[in-house]
Amino acid sequence: MMNYVRGVIFLCGLCLVTLVVGLLFLPFLLLPIKWAKIPAMIWLNLLFFGVRYVLGIRLVVEGKQNIPTGGALIASKHQSMLDVLIPWRLFSFPALILKQELSWIPIFGWYVMKLKNIAIDRKGGAAALRSMRQISTKLAREGRQILIFPEGTRVAPGTKIAYKSGVAALYLEMGVPCVPIALNTGLCWPARGLNFKPGVVTVRILPVIEPGLDRSAFMAQLEHQIETATDELLQTASNENTK
């Protein structure tokens, strides 16, 4: 029951912080993008404060030396909404590929689009995929790092689903290093629901996959790296919990 209470308190606080920070800094949306990053960072700092001291979740990051400079494609395992936020603490001004509906949320969506994230219509078919590739390539050439979740949705720890082809399309189009990320955030922050559990979660930034591979070779290497490392993180956490 306490886990659910923590979750309710955290989500209520998150809504309040989003409303207050969003409205307080609303004029910043009329200024150059560098100004809009200020309220975004304030919001993130408050959110991670809540993650640590309300939810009781401590974040450990491994492999920071694998973060490249300049444009890159970030391909991350996806177990919880926390995975959407962590790259903002690790990478230099990443752009998230997210479903279009999130950009329609008042206040939150306004900042999402001001910061030049990439909202995609999942029902848009080939046209949506083409737009995603074009926008991502343009932002990468400007030095932005593009975040995508190859699975396309949140999955519970230990669950495996096929990786979507969109990540390969971006890799081939963008011509930049791909940074795979493994994690076990779903052990503490559920894919869905309010059963948040205090504990330690680990995010592991893996060695980059350099551009130049063909589609099948890239997909095989990406999935192998992410899934192997994720299984290791889950096993390590399991061993720690049984001690």
C-alpha cells in the first residue's frame, strides 16, 4: 500500500510542478530556444528530486565514457516513463521521438515542441516515417542527439518484443554513431500503474555502433547489445535482492 501512496503523492506533485513551472516561465516560449531550456531544466531537477526522495528510487549510471560528442542516435530499452527523462540528464540537449498525442497536452506539450522534439503520428504510415527521418537527420547535423525506443512501447522487465524497423531507418539515414542503452528501471518504476518500489535502478550506456553497417547487421548488433546488457542488469539486481 505504501508504494501506491508514494506513487499518488509523486504524480500529484509532478502535475503541480508542471503547472507552476510551466505557467511561471510561459513568456520564455516567445524567446529563443536556449531560454526555454531553463524552465525545462528546473522542471527536471524537481522531478528527479521527487524520484529520489518521494519514490525512494536511486539512479546509477554506467558507461558515461561512451557518450559521443555531436550528433548521435540514442537507442534505449524502454521499461518505464523514467527512461524518457533520464537522457536529458546524461546527454547534451537530446531530441525525443514521441507520439504526437503528447505534444497536445497543454503546457507540457508547448515546451515539448518549443524544444524541437519530434512528434510522430503513429497512424501516419510511410509519410510519418519519412518525416521522422528528415527531421532527425536535420537535427543531428545541428549537433542534436536523437532518442528513440526501438521496442516502440514500454515493456515489463524480462519481457522481449521485436524491435521496430524505424530505428534502422534512422541509423541508415542519419549516418551518425548509435548509442545503445540498457536499463532495469522497470524494477522500481512500473511500465503502467502506481506500484512504484524504492530501490536502485541502473542505466548502462553501451559502446557506440559506428555508422556503416547494413540494416540486418545493425539490427542484430543493436538488439544483442541491449538485451544482453539488460539481462545482466536484471540478474545482478535479482542477486542483490536475494542476499
